[in-house]
Amino acid sequence: MKQTAFITGASGFIGINLVKQLCEEGWDVTALHRKQSNITHLSKFPVKLVEGDIYKNNIDSLVPKHTDSLFHVAANTNFNRVPDVQQDLDTINGTVNIINTALKKGVKRFIYTSSLATYGAQNGVSINENSLSNALDIPLNYFRSKYLAELEVSKAIEKGLDAVILNPAHVIGPHGGVVWISFVESIVSGNLKTTPPGNSHFCHVEDIARAHITAFEKGRAGEKYLLGGVAASFEEIGNIVSEVTNSKAPMVSFEKDSSMESAVFDLLSLNQIVDSTKAIKELDFKYGTLKEMISDLCIWMRKEKLIE
């Protein structure tokens, strides 16, 4: 008998890559998307498409009873300053609604796509699953909303929800992510002259999608797993993009570009160190090279005619 999955945010960056892998493995997938979502790519997969907003009360009518895994991937990823009412509605209220739906429908396991952002701004110290967070001190509402949404999942776990939390760092690959698509386009067009001086960890979206499936299969109920990847600087990322696209590489700058929000520049200037030991041991988490993930993103962008 086929395993069944319900995916929120199915037309998004991580969501559609997860859909692809689940379909390849023979899962029966119900894919949730918003009315305004572009489902051109999603509609190519053999899934049941359902339309709705995760914060609305009718969402439980869309989730099949006794679904094996509910993958809650959807989130509002805008980097607006605090407050952002719509982001809170999408990310916090939406997560509470999806949790209640999972409990009501008897979902066997709940996989929550959180973020490294829930740990806030950590500079020069190794971040692991037990690290303290300062996310509520960050002026960007994304950090606050993801932290509070993850807190709701943790509360539900204490009440008996079988859930696993995943915290990816920077994710790169096909179907892009708005930030990385814009980053590549700006380098190719010559509009991006500088990059921030920070360092972080980067992972191929296909490896993140794979981690979602192994979290269902092997993850310990109630646990969270940091998904880091390759440690690199934003300068290195820019250099590889320029190499792959035959474009001029941006220079590192310690001064904020006029087009960049100051809070974003400050965050991208940090030296982030992500410890993925737990995910590597318990989820068999593996990740490829920077060149692979950036090349795959650029190949996809060329196919979509986003760059030449």
C-alpha cells in the first residue's frame, strides 16, 4: 500500500523538490497551494492538487484522514521589519491551524520545516540544536515569526503530536528561492557589485528534500535537526556564480550597499557556524558541493529563460 503525504507550500522552493522526490518513490501525494500560486511546475507531477490558505479554518477538509506524513513546508519568507501582520498570520496562525488539523485527522507524523533563523543572529559560535536563540531581538519579522511558529510545534509535541522539526540553513538549487534567483540574475546582469563579508552554511535543495523524507522514516519523535551543509562565504558563492555564468564576480564590501536593508546586511556579515552532527548521524544527512548546487540552480534558470 502506498504511503500518503500532505504537503503545504507544495509549489514553493523546498516544497516542489519534496513533491518530486516523493512521487519518484511512489508516494500518494496531496499538494496544497494558494489560489495565487504559480502551479505550472507542480501540475506536472502525479499529485492531487488542493487549493487553500493554511490559516483558514476550512483547511482540515482538504487533508485526508490518517495521512502517513503531513509535511508543513509553507511559510511567508518576506524580510520585512517587525511588525508584519500578514506574515504572522501565514506563519504563526497557519502553523497552529495545520497542527490542529494534523491532530484532528490522525496524521501519523508531522514534519515541520523550520529554519536556522529561529536561532537568531549567532556570530562566531557553533550553533547546535540546544543553542539559545535571540531571534526575538532581530528587527526582521521573519525571524520572530519562524521562532514563534516553531514554539507552537514544540508545545504540540509536549501534548502528544508525533513531530520532527528541521532547521535548514541557506538552501540553493532548482526552483531557486526568490533570494538566490535574484542573486544570480544580479550578477549576470552586472548589477551586483559587492557581497557582504559574512560566512554561513549552504545546502542543495535536493538534500534538504531528502532530509524531510528520512525525518519521516528515521527521525526521533519530538526532536529537531539542524541541516547546515557546506561552510562558505558569500564571496565564494558570488565567485562560483560568476564562474558558472561567465560573469564578473562581485567584490566583498564591509559597507552596506544602498539597495540592501541594513538589518539584512548585518545578518549577512556574521560568521555563522552550523553543527549538523545530529542530522548526519540520525538522518544520514548528506550534502553536495557548492559548485553542484549553484550549477543546478543556474541550469534550471537557463531552462526557465531567467538568464541566458
